[in-house]
Amino acid sequence: MNILHIISSPASGGAEVYVKDLAKHLAHKHNIHVAFLSSAADAGRDIEYEKNFLKDLEHAGVTTYVIGNETRKKPWLGALRIRRYIKNHNIDIMHTHLAYGIVFSALSKIPVIYTHHTIKPRWNSRVYSIFNTLVNEYVGISEICALALSKYTGKRVNTIANAVTLDKFEGYIRIRAPKDHTNIAMVGRLCPQKDYINMFQALSLLDDNVKEQISVSIAGEGEKEYENVLSNYIEKYNLQKIVHLVGVTSNIPQFLYNSDVFVMSSAWEGLPIALTEAAISGLPCIVTDVGGCSEIIKRSNNGTVVEPRNPQALADAINSLVKDKSLIEQMSKNAVDNVDEYSISKAADLHIDLYQSMLS
């Protein structure tokens, strides 16, 4: 099959990384194309990361294409470019991970799949009723995402959980901090959705002896203005010696294997790839009860789920875990024992079954 995926940009976001891993795996047996709405430069994302991202796809035999940032304001132009691309490359299936992709499919006559990567709707029911005339199959990346999308569209939605390539986690060795210290990792774009301020408030509520035992490293990029906001909060809560904004990290497995605990303090999510990767790397996780986060914790039995936007609940969970090294080890073992749940090969097989059913 010739399959075209559409995603925002070659960037470090969870949806982008998932599409990259999925495309690479599908390329073992099919002709895979990935079209980006924007380049990293146009989207204000890390250009060096983009180079590695595209090189990774190229080595896997995946063809890439940039639709053009200007099509955000000129959807008719995006539709024309996608129609031309589909015709020139004999595309059989168009799989979009953006609502823009649905709009761009309007002039094409091939089956269309839309994957929803969050629980929040961007459009009202009237817009989704129009999308229903263009989309053949909907996919949610978690049970709660699928349920939410079903409510927006009034249609049946397939659930195919986010997954990652397990191979990229092979060969790493856990580097534990000394017994009197705990390294906490956070991964995600620097943006309001991730609610790092919730984490900073929680850290300010920790017991003083716990504060002295931890360090928090946050890997992710974002708008400079928002990064400055976070830096101001770090200073406000006197966390300069604890919290470190490390920017884009090209080697996420190594970053996670150098950590003891993973925390996600998000205000909303779909099924975050960062959390999936943390579980695969064998990290105990503390997460807010948003999107499909609790689904991962339940499946792996490797962490604690707390109420979102509740710094005290988050602080209590951190206090409890940091003070109990044996619990960290047990949760880590639980995570490692369940890594096959997140295999990209499993997700790829489910996608192939769906594609074939649409073409039969």
C-alpha cells in the first residue's frame, strides 16, 4: 500500500514522534509518505532536531514532503497540493493527524483516516458534521480520546493506543542517583497544557528534607516568552537549585535512564508519548488524571495518579515516593514487566488491519 500521513512539523512533540515511529515501522512492508504542514523554522521549532528527525525517516525509506505553512491561511492551496501529491505518488490511503489534513482531503477521492491526539475538541459539532463527510474512519489514541471524539462526531471511533519503538530503548543501563538523592525527569513542550507551574507549586510544598534530596530536569522546547514565564516561577518559589530547564534532548532514552522518577503535571492530554516512553524505560511515574494517563499507570502498575491542578496532591505523591526507595524499585520492575503493551509493531498491525478493511 501507498500510505500518506499528515502531521504538523518534524518536531519533538508526542504526536510527531509517534507518527515518525509508526511510519518507520510501516515502511518495512509498505510505501510510506509523511507530509508536514510546516517546516521546523516556520513553526518556530528546533532546526537541529528537524534534521535528525528527517534523516531518521529517510534511512527508513520514508518519503517526506512539506505542504507549506502558508496553507494554514489558504486551505484551498493545501487541498490542491495534497491532491497533486496523491496523484503523483499513487497514494491509496490518507491518514491525517491534523484537522487541517481533513480539510486538505476535500479535493481527493481516496479513503481518509483522522487520528485524534487529545481529549479537547478544536471545533464545534457543526464543523465535525462537515468532517464526517470527508473522513472514512476515526481513531483515538486512548480509550478516553476515542470516547471524546465519538461524542464530537456522533460516529464510531477506533481505539489504537499510542506506542513507541522498543528497540531504541535497548542497550541502556539505569543510572540511579545516590541513595540520599532522587533525579526526577519531566518531558514535554514548554506550554500551558503541560502545567509545569502546577509542578513548581507542588515542589514549593515539599518537606524541606525532601527538597534537599531531589533535582528536577525538564526536557522540552517552547516559545521563549513562555520559557521566561517558567523561569520567573522557578525564581518565585526559590527552586533554582532544584529545577533545570534542559531544552530539547535528542536522546530521550538516555535522559530517562539517567533518572529515578518521572512526573507529568499536565492540565490536559491525549495519551502522551513521553509517559509511554517513561514506562518503557522502567520509571515509576506520578501523573495527573487527564486524558489516557491513568490507562498507562493501570496497565503497567508503575505509579500514582493525582488530581490535575492540585499542587498539594502532587506534592504528597512526590513526598511518598521519594521517601520509599523500595517502592521506586518495585514500580520500576512492574513497568519493565509490561513493556510489550507499548510496542509500535502492535500499533502498526492494528493500523494495517484498518487500512486493508477500508480498501476491501
